[in-house]
Amino acid sequence: MRVRVRDEQRASPERIGQLVVNPNADRPVTLDAVADIDIAVGPGEIRRVGQQRVAIVSADASFGDLGSAAAEAQAIIDGVPLPRGMSVRVAGQSEEMDSAFRSLVLALALAVFLVYLVMASQFESLLHPFVILLTIPLALTGAVFALWLTGTTLSVVVFIGVIMLAGIVVNNAIVLVTRINQLRAEGMVRESAIMEAGRARLRPIVMTTLTTALGLLPLAFGLGEGAEMRAPMAIAVIGGLLLSTALTLIVIPVVYSLLDRRRTEADQRGADPAAATS
């Protein structure tokens, strides 16, 4: 709601000075009796955020990414002495990006937790899902390396790809650990079951990884309309998937042998029954 006096009452400084500041009083007081009226340059508009008066200075980044531009702007602001009672902060798209990153980190943590719950209910164990989840840090390492190798900056689209990785890379470890448990249930000792499961699951793990990586290559190369915006997601997924697959076949069996201290009857006998009968 805007309240203004009539046009004829604000046509000149003299007319403004005749405005009564205490209407309905016994002795009216005009504005020029209590204030000095001058003609000066004032702001075209007054903006307020949170009931506080603010001034907005906007700019676009001519080079680099948004995060680097915001960091450089913040460094400039930190070097400028501010009057008392005045503060400056970087807002706009940079603030929205930081808020989106915080939301995506929470989504990633929730995705990992839900994946762990599902695997814990399927394996009926708290240890084996933990071993499987070790593939996620391996995938994050591969995603970071792929982004560094291609010179791609971190963005919201990359975080979406990382969340996708949390559900994709665990499949290879699930296949491997499930086969190890099956072989141990059939009577193999732990070490033999690990080696046999690695040989048996090598081909399907490699085939699954290659089909996913090759399917994302056109997107990673930025082919097609608007694909350059989604290319960072494909780069992160491909890098994380390739490195996690290579390390899954090495790290997961080692961690399984170190953490799973459960001893079956075959482990207690210390020999593989199939090898003993042969």
C-alpha cells in the first residue's frame, strides 16, 4: 500500500513545507517549522530484505565458473573496510548453488543409508552391507579424478551423477559378495570361495560396467541438443564406475577376508571338501 499526498501539495518545496505534521491539533505545525527542506538526489527505489534496507550490486561472470567468481568477489569484499552497522554478503545464484549443494549432500547421505538398509535386510547381516558400501568411496575417487582429468567444475549436475553412483556401483559388490556367501554355504573355505567368486563374477561385472559406460559416452561427449549441460554428470558416472569396478575386484575381497571372521564347518576343517574328495 502506498500513501501519497496530492500532486498540488508536493508541486514545490514551498508547498511541501506547508504540510501540517500534526493534523487535528489545536496549534497546527507545518513541516518547514521542524525540518529543513532541500532538493537533492535520492535513490530511485528502496529495497528491504528482512525489514532491513539493502542495496543490490549485480554482476555476471565473464569467465570461469560461478564458484570461482563468488570466491573472488568474497575476497574483494573481505579487503574493503565497511562502515559501522553495514554488512555485505554474496547472494543470488551463488547462494542458491550453496543451498542446492547442501540439499544434495543430504540426499546422498539418505541414499547411502537407504541402500544400506535394503542390503542389510536382504543379507540378514550388518557386516556384509558395510563391506559393499566401501565401493562408494572408490566411486567418488574415480568421479573426482575424471572431473579433474577433463577440467570439469563441480556443479549440481555432477552431484546428481554422484547420487546415481551410490546406487549403481554397489551392484558389482553385491554380485561378488553374494557369490562368496553361496560358495561358503556349499562347503568352500573362505579363501577358496573368494578366489572362485572373483573368477566367476569377473565377466558379468565387466560387461555391466562397459554397457553403462559406453551408453553414457555420447552424453559425456556433449552430443545432441542441450547435452553439454548434462555432460558433467556422465563424466562423473563413467569415471566413478570404471575406477570402482577395477578396485572392487581387489578391495572388496580383501576387506571381506579381513572383516568376516565367521567360520563355517569347512573353515574349521581347514580344507576344501571338494578338493579333499578329489
